[in-house]
Amino acid sequence: MTAGNITRDILHRQIRDRNAPGFQRAYHVTEPFIKRLGLEAELQGHTGCVNCLEWNEQGDLLASGSDDQHAIIWDPFKHKKLTTMHTGHAANIFSVKFLPHSGDRILVTGAADTKVHVHDVSVKETIHMFSDHTNRVKRIATAPMWPNTFWSAAEDGTIRQYDLRESSKRSEVLIDLTEFCGQLVEAKCLAVNPRDNNYLAVGANGPFVRLYDIRMIHNYRKSALQGTSAAVHTFCERQKPIPDGAGQYYVAGHLPVKLPDYNNRLRILVATYVTFSPDGTELLVNMGGEQVYLFDLTFKQRPYTFLLPKKCQTSSADIQNGKTTNGVSNRLHLPLPTTHIDFAERFCSSSADLPPHLEKIKQQANDAFARQQWTQAIQLYSLGIHQASWNAMLYGNRAAAYMKRKWDGDHYDALRDCLKALTLNPGHLKAHFRLARCLFELKYLAEALECLDDFKGKFPEQANSSACNALDKDIKAALYSKPESAEDKKANSSVRFHSFSRKESIPEDELVLRERSFDYKHRYCGHCNTTTDIKEANFFGSKGQYIVSGSDDGSFFIWEKETTNLVRILQGDESIVNCLQPHPSYCFLATSGIDPVVRLWNPRPETDSENGRVVEDMDSAAQANQRRMNADPLEVMLLNMGYRITGLRGVGPDGSDEEDSSEGQVQCRPS
């Protein structure tokens, strides 16, 4: 935002009072404020871990729920308790919500005792108690459009809907995940779209996040009941629990195939939090055991691994019929130029397109790459891509940095970047070779060999390079060293989503929904989410300009949404930060975790020297968290005790990344 625009908006705000709310929304979270964010106060009153926080609509009240089974209503600006009440729960409170349009008088809580309670905080009384769940209640969701209705997600695998106008005071099962995933599935989190309250997002154990149309479910069941009462049936087929088109799945494209490897390392994938962007067009997911993912609900994209079939031939008819997705052919036979001259012309024109200030950023990124500072290089390339999304070289270079860093998901992000680079510049030699390498690392061995053979055909001068020969040897060794087991064949079959948890079978409807899943838009990494299953990630800012998440190292992380770059790390707890709830209209953040306190954060004065909670070396903190993610349970315990664990996969004993033995002149340096 330029200074001229800010000045104009300030003048309009002063002249026209009706512009004041818009001005506040536009400027309440800005880069200077984020840089000055610091601890304002610690609210003390709980005697156990604070597991949930919730602002009221106006932002002048903050509710908290704790292991001590109490709920507290705070005045966050005066830093004092207004109301403390025992909720009647017999175990840890995991969720607390103000009921919309109740004058902030009605509070709903869910807890580990399997109960959902409704409270009138003005008289400190519990007015409704629901005991319909059979396992821990993890989240409550409300919707402004339906002030008497709310929903709960519990570890019995069900999503229940409550209507306080019903005389029976019982809930109904809206979604039963056990009908799709077996009896061991657990619902962990849910959220209602703030702009269209008909859409409900649900997170559970496993890599998939589900989005449901509530209207379609209710209309379908209503018509089914009417059809049943209209006639006598001597034989009826099993009724579908959810109608066709009412559910849509989202998944990070590499996770289903990666899951067996994670399971072998005792990594459990579970969605610990889901939330919608302020405008309702994006879905943010904190994936326990992995990273934070942003899904675009408007411009959806299929996982890139779906674009990799078993054969490498693309017929001219396919090209003429336009059978492509995301600008990439549905076959691996990419439209690369056939002559070295054509490649050189394309390459030179691509590199000349960068304006001077972006050329400087690219050079800084290349320098960071040369110093083996992979994360810094990725952030600089990302900054360049944000301003020049048409430049193939930046995508190719960032792919190289991802492949060097080797964090979870990096090879899949590198594959996405390679495909994007080849879409923008089919003659990008390094991107084509890196694509083959990424396919190999992601265990798509047949596709990797086909891609490498295609590369050799297009660039014969590179066919006998050391990099090509080494990769060819690695792929063939993996392909032919031992017969493919039945499990391997199953994992690499066209239906790649058969098994992600311990269960006997999956209905065909569920398999179809998984195979129709959509991929993520952005990924945010550096934090660690393996210890608790209530860790949040939220949008920060009226337009969701920033992403915030807690971490197992006691810190919370702030990223720029569009560039995915990590901009701040602050120490928010002595052990683990679980909750982060941004204020609805101020640059004001409430956090909590294992400590029995609520912490409030806002931009500190420029003269304030209180920086004790700022983590200065963000790269080292992110690297340490990646080690935590890859460590086994014993190593995690030692890490939490302060021991340094070395020699983890992909990380050298001195803390630096191990070199890729099969790399040669084709991919060793960025362009």
C-alpha cells in the first residue's frame, strides 16, 4: 500500500465518518504492525492448560476454556476477569463459542467428558446439557445466519447439529464419518463458512479435509423420509448417508502416497484445525504430523500426481481436443522444443524479462543458494515469483532449492514448480530434469523413468551427463532390484487412496470422493505439530494477509499468506502454543497453550525495547522443528528435554543438509 493511498484514505475517513470502519478493516494488520508485534499482557485466572479461546463479535470480550473445567470471560483491554464459572464438565474443555445474536450471554462448551453444555453467563448457569456423543468433543461451530443452531465434532466420528428451539433438546447426526471410514475414525475439528453458512468444513484423522453443503444433506434426508412414508417397500436398497455432490474433499497431493512412510515412522496425520478466510473463498488446515495448507475453494486444482499416468505418449488428438489440466498435459510428453537453438532463444528471452529490482532479488536468492541457505533462497525466490509469476526461471530455481532442503513436502512443491516452469517455458532444461528427479523421490518410479527418457530425447547433449546417468541408475535400481510386492502395487495403482487408517473396508462412494480431491494452493512450514491435536492455524487481518500457527516448541509462527514467507516467530508458551485467535478488527492476538495463562499481543511502541519473546534466528528454529517432525517418540522426548539429536534423515550430523549424490551439472546450480 503506497503512502499516497493511505493519505487519501485518512482524509476520506476524517471527512466521511461512514468510511471509518472500512479504513480500520483495511489497515488494522499491516507489515509495520507485524514487525512490532509483542507481548502486552498475561491474563491469569486458570489453573490448567488453556485449550480454547473465542472473541465475541464486537471484540470487546474474550472467552477461554481450560483443563480446570472453568470458562472465563475477560475484558482484554483492561486485562481483567469479568466472569468465572464452572461449566459442569467433568473433564478438559476443548472448545468454547459465543452463540451469535445472543447479546454475548449464551456460551457453548464442549469437553473430554463427551458432553456439550450451553451456559447463560449472565447468571452463571448451565441451561442445557447434551450427552449424545460417545467420545471426546473437540470442537464447536456456530453460524451468524442460524443464531439458535450450532454443531459439534467428536472423536466418535460424528458431526452433530443442535437447534435450541427444539422441545426435545436432542441433537441429530448431520455427518457420520464412520459410515465412510470405519469405526476408528475421529472427527477433530470443524468450521462454518462465514460468508455462506451453508458450507461446513470437517477435519479428522487422515490426510483428507471434507467440505459439506448442509442444505443438500437436509433436503436429501427430508425427501428420503417423505418417499419412505408415501409407500410400503418390500425391499429397499441401502440409503446413501450423503447425497452426490454434497461433499468435496481436499488433500495435499503428496500425502496419500506418502502416508505408509509416515506410518512407518510413527507419524500420525490428523487435521487439528480448519478455518475459512474472512471472505469465505479459502480454507486453511493445520495438518498434524505435517504442515499448514491453504486450499482455494474458487480456483480449484487437482493434485499434480493425478497428471502422471502410466504411459508417456500423448496423441495429437489429445492435444487438439485440449485434454490438459492446470496448463500441463495429462501425459508426461511435454511440448518441449526439438532444437537447441529454440531452447536457447526461449531461455534467453525468459531471463531478460525480469526488471532490475527483481533481478537483484534473484541474484540474492542465488547467493543464498550458493551458501547452502536453502530456506532463505526459497523465500527470496518466492518473493520474486509473487511479483513475476510469469517467469519460468524463478520457478525452476525455487524447485532446486526445495530439492536441496528436503523438508517434508519439499519434493512435491518442487514438482509443482517444475511443471509450472515447463508450462511457462517448455524449453527449460533444468526444470525438465528436476521433474524426473522429483518423480523418483516421490516414488513414482515408472513415471520418473519415462520422464528421464523423454528428457534424453529432447536434450541429447545431456543424455550421457553424470547427473543423467546417476539418476537413471537410481531409478532402475529401485524398479528392478526386487519384485514389486502386492502392497506396493496397491499403493501405486490408479486408486491411490484406499488405505490411510486401520479399518476393514472403504465404501466405493468414499473412494470416488478421495480420487476427486483438490490440491492445495499454498503451504506454510517451519512450525511443529505432532504433540497435541488441538493446535490452531488462523488468518490474521481483515483480508487474511497473514497466517499464524502455534508450535510444539512453545513458539507461534507468522507467515505472509501469498508469498508463504515466514516473517516472525515469537515465544508464546513455555511448552506448546495451541490456540491463536486474532481480534476481529484490531491488530490484536490472543494465544494460549500448556501454561495456565492467556497472552495478549499487539504492536508495541517503536521505543519499546521488550524483545525477549522474539525468536531472532528463524531459520534455525524452523530447522529444529523439522527435526522434531522427523524424530521418533524417544527423540521427541529428548528434544523436549533440551538434547540435540543429530543424524536424522536428510540432515547431516553438523546440522547442514546432506548432498544429493546423483546430482551433476544439469541441476546443481540455479539459473
